[in-house]
Amino acid sequence: MTPKEKAKELVEKAKKASSYQYQEYAGAHYTWFEHDIDTLRLIALITVDEILKSFGTLTNGNVFYTTFNAIEYYKEVKQEIINL
């Protein structure tokens, strides 16, 4: 998956996760709430930042190394999210 495709996927997942349905108590009316694109991009950027922060961290006394390619990939994903 290209960084651009991954960026779009993360924004779409943010949209699905942050949208919710509201049903009126007395009737069958449904209202969908959706964040604007800037909020969705912010959610996706937070996700990528958390992924980047997790690379090379200590967990249960073990050091986990991440390849340079993975780090660069997610930096590119972050830039693509900003460009959306």
C-alpha cells in the first residue's frame, strides 16, 4: 500500500470510528454526526504519531527495533495526511 493510500485509509477509519448514530427516543429519526475533514486528518495524524513513537521503545525489558523503511513509510503517510 502506498503512503497516499494508507493516509486515505486512516482518514476513512477515523471517519467510521468517530461517526455515530443518534436515534430519537420517541420516534425512528436518525441523525448521523460526522467530523469535518480537518478533524479527521487530526485523528489520523495522532494515530501515525503514536505509531512513530512506538518504534524502538522498551517493552517488558525487550528493545524492539524498527526498520528504517517502516519509519520512513510512516513519515510519508503523515505527510500525505497533511496534504489531503
